[in-house]
Amino acid sequence: MRRCAVSITSNIAEGFARQGDREFGHFLNIAKGSCIELRSQLYLARDLGYISEEEFDFLNQELIKESRMIGGLMNFLNKKPKSWK
């Protein structure tokens, strides 16, 4: 779970440092995948009794928000005029 969480922010940072929106979008896609992977692991942690239902609900909602923010940035990059930097 820690690796997934670190992967989210690391891929956003790495993509931002790359040259161009296309590569940034690629890394955002990877970051969003890590969000989904972490949500999947949250379900396992809850089902196996490692976290409470309340912890699960809070963390799951935070990851949904984070995934939406990443998706919003991806949409922005896709709709952005190519001449705008």
C-alpha cells in the first residue's frame, strides 16, 4: 500500500518534469492506475480486518477525490490548445 501511495505522487512529479503534455499525460495515467490499485488494496485490508469500516470509508473517499483530480488534470491537458504553454 505504501508503494502505491508513493507511486501516485512520484509519477505526477516525474510527469510534470518531463518535456511536453503528452508525456505528462502518460505519467498521470500511471498515477491514476496507482490510485485504483491502492483502492483495491483498501478493500482487501478492510475485508481481512486490518482496518475498520470507518477508516476504509474515509480513505476510499479521499482516493476517489484524488483520482478525480488526476482525471481532471488529464482532461485539461487533452483539451488545452497546443499553442498554449
